[in-house]
Amino acid sequence: MNNIFIKTSLSIVLVSAFFGSCRPKDTADAVGGDAAQKVYVAPGKYDEFYNFVSGGFSGQVSVYGLPSARLLRVIPVFSQDPQSGYGYSEETKPMLNTSHGYVPWDDQHHLDLSQTNGEVDGRWLFANANNTPRIARVDLKTFKTVEIIELPNSAGNHSSPFITENTEYVVAGTRFSVPPDNANGDVPINTYKQNFKGYLSFVKVGKEGQMDIAFQIETPGLNWDLSHAGKGKSHGWFFFSCYNSEQANTLLEVNASKNDKDFIMAVNWKKAEEYIKAGKGKKIKAKYAHNTWDEKTHTAKSEMRTEVLVLDSKMLKDICYLIPCPKSPHGCDVDPTGEYIVGSGKLAALIPVFSFDKMKNAIAKKQYDGDYEGIPVIKYEAALYGEVKKPGLGPLHTEFDGKGNAYTTFFVSSEVVKWDIKSLKILDRVPVYYSPGHLSIPGGDSKKPFGKYMVVYNKITKDRYLPTGPELAQSAQLFDISGDKMKLLLDYPTTGEPHYAQSAPADLIRNNGQLKFYKIEENNHPYVAKGEKEAKVVREGNKVHVYMTSIRSHFASDNIEGIKLGDEVYFHVTNLEQDWDVPHGFAIKGADNAELLIMPGETATLKWIPKTIGIFPFYCTDFCSALHQEMSGYLRVSPAGSNVPITFSLGTNLPAK
């Protein structure tokens, strides 16, 4: 083992030396003279595309405009957001609930836009939580996270949230195989081969977007990386890259990289549905949270579910098939026709391209090279369409332009290579700065890519921007791919650590019935105050509910007394504005959880527990009018046991007592 470790370390050193020596010294001429003109979006004009970018360790989703690369919005998804109060307000706290309790921060890696007939439709955006496995749905009418479902029997939800061509399912594969939730997990780690299992989750998506775990497939204990659904002729199949066929549980950089080939798993989910109808599934105990947002009450709820339906891939032989794939595969991408499945072995010096037709033929003829723990292994050559030879070092991800071309990132040699899908010939290559992971072409994983632009997300920036301490800015680069050659247009920093991204034409989304504001008469929040006359303060034991309204430029009420130490105070603030883009904020001195940002017609709640007696100012945190500074008030806190009565007022300077 020491020899293997030394060889691996030496390889890393040699690759690093190659990368360092090949890095361009001067990149000034990499951008064409018309680049500035191509990315310029005049004041008051809109970008052509929305670009949704995963936030990595920030747990959020960033929204950029293309081609300008202007940051338009950060959507809170899996982490608390002090700007909006997401995860802090009483209404949104349930969105971050899990079977492990409240999880205020997670790792968000991948995104997928909903599709109809294999084409991006602009309805929803799905996002994954990597650490505590979950899938979220963002409603693109409101750009809000409206649903989050936890995935049981999983750990490291990396291979998600990828969808079928009519958004029938959102699918996820566990990164880390673990003992199933209903088993005794107190087992020695070195019993990996006996006790650890992999699970593929198929989450059903309803007509209104509602999610539910339809079934899971239990597989051998592998590590699942990325996946994509079949489309067109391969609709009904799903393809996953998986590694650690060695089933190692320690020092994976060596022990999970021994075999020349790992696998792509092909899953016949249509056949799985048939088995479920035939009663072949087994319900097992599993605790997981399902969190939903109600637009009418402006409130989330979290409910715990207790079982999941499981199919055993070993028992049902015609659901799952393994295709050998070199080596430690990462990306697994399907071209727009659904015929070609592209694997990307991180440690390979070629790109294998598999044929769906050849795979089906191999299954029919049982052209197998044995099995892997009961799963048939199709012979490599029997499924292989061909290999892209010597494309670069460290292939990771591939997307398509709809013109018969594929684009693949190369992490080690820091480049993107364009190649012809049918001839497998390399057509163009461009350097990127540095070490790219994912790339994103608008609609690039669908049946109808929009082409024109490609954004490459780089893991290392080094010398690209002004230094900002030990951690440098994250990097993205925008390319024009409308011609034969890729042309660099823009180099810009991003928030978080972007992994994957999805893009769609702006007109597809902004004309999709986006909510302009909440109608106050339709607000069904249990603590709404639909006008200033409904503003009040109600004591219920040691809980005090403040029904408050906000409008340019005051709160009602703005003088409140009778609060005592030991009270729990709930500020239910309703924004009475009925106009586009007039939010109000709310903050009070001593709040230890956050502030609120309330949209027009919306109600939000801040829980506040006073810790000292005194006068506590509160104010609007969002600049809303010329008299924004005057939008404030006072709250008085008295000692516990005092006889100060609850009083509240607006516009009255009370006489001194």
C-alpha cells in the first residue's frame, strides 16, 4: 500500500507541475476586441438569460443575468438568510427542519430546471442539499423556496437533483453508502461490504410541483457521483456515475482508485414502476421531513414521514445494469437525442461515449462480463460507441449546444474542449482560469439547448482578481459559442462556491405569471392585520402577540408598553403596500436571531425575547421612502411582575404619568 501511495503522490506532483508550467503568462489577448460590446446590457434593458448558480457551501442559489453577469438575486434555500429573515422568521423556520432537528446551514451543489417534453419550461428550479440530504423546489413565479423534502437512507446527496424529461421525477443518488435507516447502524466501519448500501431516490413531482418520494432502489454499497435522465429514445432510463467499486472505507484517494474502471449504472425506471404496480416493493421504516410553504398563509409547515417504498436491485434483475467506465467517473451526461451517454473519468485521459442502442442490444443478447453483487455488468465494448482520444487531463462535465457538439471541462489541464459527438473529433479548445468543474450552456442538458453562451465555473482564481485575504473570490467565465470557435467574453467573480448552474431565456421565466405583489385581501396569515385599525397587542400568558402594520412611512402601532421580562414577544408585521417592489423591513434592538424583510401584502413574524428592562427602538431596515428614517417606534420593557398594562398607540404623544 505504501508503494501505491507513493506512486499516487508522485502522479499528483507531476500533474501539478504540468499544470503550473502550462499556465499562460499573459491572458490579455484571450478576449476578443468586441467582447465588451457583446456583454453590454444598456441601462433599463434586460439580460437575455437567467443564470441560476449553486451556492456550494453558502447553501443558497445565486441568480445572474447573461450576458452582463450582473447579480440579480440570492435565493435562500438551505441556509438562514439575515437579509430576508429566511430561517429566522417564525414562518420560514419550518423550511429548515429535518429528522435531525433544525439545520441552519447546508452545502448546495446542483440545480435542475423543470422540463416539459425534454425542454426547459421555466416553472420550477430544483436544488440539492449535499450534507443533510434534501431536495428543494423553488417557484420561479416568486423566486422563493416553496418545498423541501428530506431523503432517508442517504448520506452526501451529491448525485441530485436531476429530472426526467417531463419532470415526472426528481432523482437522487447517495454519495456515501451507509447502513439503511431501519437497520442497526452501530456496526464496525470495516464491515462496509457487509452492511453498507446505496440508495437511489425517485421523488415524484405533481402537476403543481408537490414532491413525494415514490420509491427508492437499494443497490450495492457504491459511491454515487452525478447523473442524468435519458431523453427521447432513452426516456424511461436514468444514468448514474458511481465509483469506489473497491468498496473502500479509508484513504479513498488511493483505495478507491485502484480499479481501471468503475461504472455507469443504467436504471430502467419504467420497469421499476411496473414492479411497484405488481406489489414488488417493500415498505420500510424511515423518518424524514417534508416541508412546504403556503402562499396564502405566508407560512411554512413541517411534517415528519415514517416509511418509504424500496425495490431491491439484486432481487429484480432487469432494473439496474452496470457499464464499466474509466476511472473514478464524475460526470454522466446524455446528449439531446438521448442516444449518447458521456462518461467522465476524473483519472482518465480519454472520454468514453456509450450508445443507448448498443446498450439495449447488449442487454437483449446478455453480453455481460459477470455481475457486481448481483447487478449485471455489460461488456465495455458492447455498450461503447467510441472514445474521444487524448482530449485533455481530468475530464469532469459535458454539455451540448444542440448542433451536434459537446463541450467538456478538464480540471487538471484547465481547459474546455469542444468535440463532435458523432465523429468524436476535437474541434476546439480554450484555456480557462483555473481548474474548471462544471460548465453551463442554457438548456445544455435538455433536448433543446439554446446554445449561444457557455459559462465555466472554475475552482481556483489565483491571480484573476484583487486579493481578498486567504480566501480568494470564486470565478466564472463567459464564452460565446455561437461560432466555430469558443470566444471568451467575460471573467467575473461569483458568490459562494459555484458547482453547477442552469440557464434559461429570460422571457420564458419573467412572462410565466410572476407574482408582482401579494393581494392584501387574499392574505390568510393567522396573525394578519389588513389595516391599521386591526393593529393591536394581545397578551396570552407570557406570550405577547403584536399585530403590526407597515406602510410608507410608519408602523402601527409605534408606541408599545406593558412588555415584561420573561415575555416572548411575537411581532407579526403586515406590509400594507400594494405596489410592485416596496418591501419594508423590521428590526428591534437586542434581537438575537435576525431582522425581517416583508414583501407587499405579506405578513412575517419575528420572535423577540427581551433580556433587560428599558426602552427598545424598532425601525424599518429597507429604505422605502424619503421619510424612511422616520419609520420607527419605541417599545417599553418593564420588570417581571410589574403592573404596567399593555398599551399601544399611533400618532399620540401620550402625556407623562
